[in-house]
Amino acid sequence: MKVVPLGAGQDVGRSCVLVTLGGKTVMFDCGMHMGYNDERRFPDFNYITTTGDFTSRIDAVVITHFHLDHCGALPHFTEQRGYHGPIYMTPPTKAICPILLEDYRKITVERKGETGFFTSQHIKDCMKKVVPLHLHETVWVDDELELRAYYAGHVLGAAMVYARCGNESVVYTGDYNMTPDRHLGAAWIEKVRPDVVITETTYGTTIRDSKRARERDFLEKVHSCVLRGGKVLIPCFALGRAQELCILIETYWERMGLKVPVYFSAGLTEKANRYYKLFINWTNQKIKESFVDRNPFDFKYIKPWNRDYVDLPGPMVLFATPGMLHIGTSLEVFKKWAPDERNMLIMPGYCVAGTVGAKVLSGMKVVDIDQYTQVNVNIDVQNLSFSAHADAKGIMELIRQASPRNVVLVHGEKSRMTYLKSKIMGEFGCPCYHPANGELLEIETSQDIKALMSDQLFQESWAKEQQRRQELQTDGQVAEPITQLPVRGVLLLGDGGKRLPRLLDPSEFDLDQVPVVSGPNVNAPTGGDQQAPAGAIAESPAAMDESGTASDTVVFSTRKVFDEAAVAKRMGLDASADLSHAILAAISELLTIDSEQQVRDSKGADRSQTIEVGSSIKISAQPTDNDSLPALLVSWAWEEEELATQVLVIINRVLG
């Protein structure tokens, strides 16, 4: 499996991750970076192809939620760069995404005067390509690639996506929240055991305090500011944290009987209410129950904002979009209110590096808004995390739920990823990676083989398992329900056509019906990639009957390819050393220590070295040429399969 972040690799913003699984390529998210206003704001699509033929390279695009750092580059990719394939997102995301894209386009083009940006028609044409992806519904992109969405919390319509093609599978989390809040539930996923989980790490080193304590602190700070006559600016995105904090303020104003005006950016409240009513099944149970009597998003104390209010005297509270102070109403109001020390700025979420919000949170007292505008920051700045991202405990819990074989970290700062990586590897014992943007990550995946088991092998294996359970019960132990059945047989691989692989009892094995590999001495090295396939039959000189005549036996063989430079470096060898001899010597030494079987070293006429273990296991170095990789050849008879497994473990320890 191949994973390449085109955005959000060791960074927050511009989420875009390419995953190739089972020969299919999926683009997860297609966002923009809020900290840039040049070509860096979009992912580097030229990595995929420089010819513009994206449709033949990408089988599907999946958008996890409507935040612009996850969907903002979508119209640019589809309408300006020429991708015409399917796009998948949940119904709430499909409904809300074009509204936020159009708002951003208006600010970028009509207010800031940028050219070459996507148009309103581009957004409409892009949305026509969208295929709805409902929770827990399996959608087939084609005959091989399947997608399934799971609830992610975070914002209305956010989803984690499970993708599978052939024997390879991946879970891409997008942004998620493992803690329920006042209007959304907690993220959840089945134990799907994917090959890879790709998870966000925005708060990868943070463990949040209790939600109740954060809410109390927030309300106390807001109340103290308005009591001294100050104005409170709360930058937030139109949907998500805005509704969470508005419900909190509404309840507090009702309880305290406060008359101080509270405002929300005009127009967005009405739109938000409409979508929360339309997609009420995506909220938590409390909201669903209260919605029967009244709309909990019809606020009594929170009124629409008007630009003329910015210079009014007296205290007030304003929820303004967007949340990072990079454009829009929140930035315009900040420029007006920042010089007054009576006022307060509460940042409830994460700010991408390069935005005005990030500069203010870093403690800067003079901030450059643009090349013409500079603002003195005397306002009281408070950072109270109401972010809907999972913290360190939440990320670990998600990994525990999904139970992956590998973990890839994205959407976070490199320092946080490094710390979290060590925690994940220590607790779960699985490989963990944090690739940078444009860095290709190749992950080895296991392959399942479907085979027909013979009745005889099944009955014998079942009888052995029942006997084992009876012995446990005799010893007073509790036997667990049978969920897996260990079997020991001979696997005959199919012909790649209609004939399926078969798993047989050794006594059923008919040598006359299986192609026999004519009898080269298994000690003799073979050139290039030539080798006996796993499960082949060989006439081995080691298999003799009592009369001394060679007889046929089942011999398995495998080829262990290794990286010469990596192995030499790990073993501390220089370029002049005989690497193959050193590897075989190390394997021989470990086998002598770990195995009770006799270990024998032999050399052929051509000075080639072979290690022999037991009666049939042989390990030798394969000669290499300019076109082949270095490898070890290992062969064994089926009777010594368990010993061969131990030998292969030792070989893997040496090769790394």
C-alpha cells in the first residue's frame, strides 16, 4: 500500500492524502491552507501528473467534512485542473460545502480582488459530481473498491471513511472528536482491523481538562469582561463550535438574567438552523429529543450582527466568522477592537500557522494584517480550547477501536507527531509513520488466500480442537468459544482461473495430480527470480526410503529479498565485506543458540555456503546480477513446517 500526503503532512491545513490500495488510488480530502494566499494554498497536484489527466490516475475523491482546510481546493481540482471522476461525501457535507466555498470565493475575489480563482459556476459544476455517502452504508466505486462511512463527531456531517480493495484496507479519519458535546455525539468505528489507520493529530500531545471546567472558565471570562464595559470577540466557524458556544451563552444569559447584547455574524445563524433542522439525525440524543418541542438553535438572546454595531459604545459579545482571524467579519472587527485593553479576544479553536489568530496567540503585540495595515494588540487574549478535535487520549482510543496493523499520522505539527508516534508504538506495538508532504510511504500488507478445505481435514482439525477443550475442562479451566480453528495441511495453489486453492490433509495429497518440479539439488543456487513456488513438489535427495531410493516429498520454498545497504549498516560492515557470508554466519549463530536442532554449515564446489537445520531445512544465498535484488533461498519439507517457522523468524531478525 502506498500513502502520500499532498497536504497536512507534518502540518495543519490543506488536508489531502493519496492512498493506493489494491491497485486503486483514492484521494482523501482536498483542502486549502488558510495561512497562504499564493499557489501554496492548494495541494501540489503536479505530484500526481503534469499532463492534467487526473481522472485516469485517481479512482475516487472522498471529502470527510465541510471545513475549507478539507474541501477548499475541490472546485480548483475538478473544474480548473480537470478531474472528472466521482466525489464522495455525506449529505450534510454536500449541502453545506458549496455555501462555505461561495462565501470564501466572495471574500477572496470580490473583496480582495484576486484573479484566477474558481467561480460560482465552478462550485455548482463540482457539486454535480458528488455521490452521497451515508453512515454505515457500503458504496462500491467499481467492482473492487468499496467505501463505508462512520460517525466522526467534530461538525455536522463529519465522517471517518473505511476503504477496501482486494486484500488491502485503510481508515482515514479526517477530523474527529471522541468526546460528545452539547449538540454532537462522539466518534465511533467498528473493529475493522484495517492495514492502515490515517489519523489527525492536531492535539496529539494535549490531554484536555474536564469539559465542565472549560465551560465555567469561558463563561466567567465573558461575564467579567462585559461587567467592566468591554467587548468580547469570539472568532469561530459558522457551523460547529459556533452552535456549541451559542447554546452555552444562551443558557447562561437566561440563568443570570443578563441584558448585554450578544450577536452572531448576520445570515449564518439562519443557514445553520436550517441545516441542523434538516439533518437532525446527525446531532446527539438530547438535541433530537428537545427538537420535538422547540428548535434549540432558535436563540432568544443572540441576534444578527450588523457592521454598523462595531463602533457602538458599551459592552457586547460577538460570535464572528471565520475562526482563525484570516479574513472576513472576525478580522474586520478585530482591527477595530484590538487596541482597547478593556476588550477581550477568546480563541476557542486551533489556528493554522501564518494566520492572524496564530500570531496573536503567540503573544505578538503588533500584528501586520497585510502590507498596508498594522494593528496594536492591547486586547485581552484568551485561548480556551473548545476545539472539536480528538486529544491524545481520544486518538489512542480511536486506534484501539479500529485495531489497525499500521498507523499514519497527519494533520499535526511534527513535534507533536514525534511524541505521539512513540506512545502509539509503545502501547499498541504496531508500526507508526508521520510522512512529510510529498513523501512516499510504502507499507507492506499481508495477503489473505481463500481456499477450499477438504472435509477430512476439517473433521480431523475439529476433533483435535474438541479434544483440547475437553482436556482444559478436565483441568478445571474454562474453554473459550471456538472462533478460530487451527489446521495443519497442504495448500495447493489454484491456476489463477476457476480452480480455487485447496487445503488438504497430507494423507489426501495425490502426487500424480500435481506438477512435479524436476529434481535439482535444493542446495544449488538459482539465478534471477527463479525459484520453486510455495507449495510445489520437489524430488529432494534428502527424502530416501529404506532401500536408499529417492522418493517424492512436499517441499516448500521462499525467497527473502533484503536491502544490502541497510543490513550492512545495521551489522556494522564496510563495503569490502562479504555481506552474504556475514548474514549466513549470523543466522547460523542465532540458530545454534535458539534451536535445539543440529545446525550444519556446508560449502559447494563453487564455494557457495548453505546452512542446514533438521532433516530438510536449507538456507543459502542467491547469486545476484545487475538486474536482481540480493536474497536468501529457504526450503523445507512440510513435515518440518513448525521448525521452518522458527527459522524464518530468526532470518527476519537478521535481515530486519
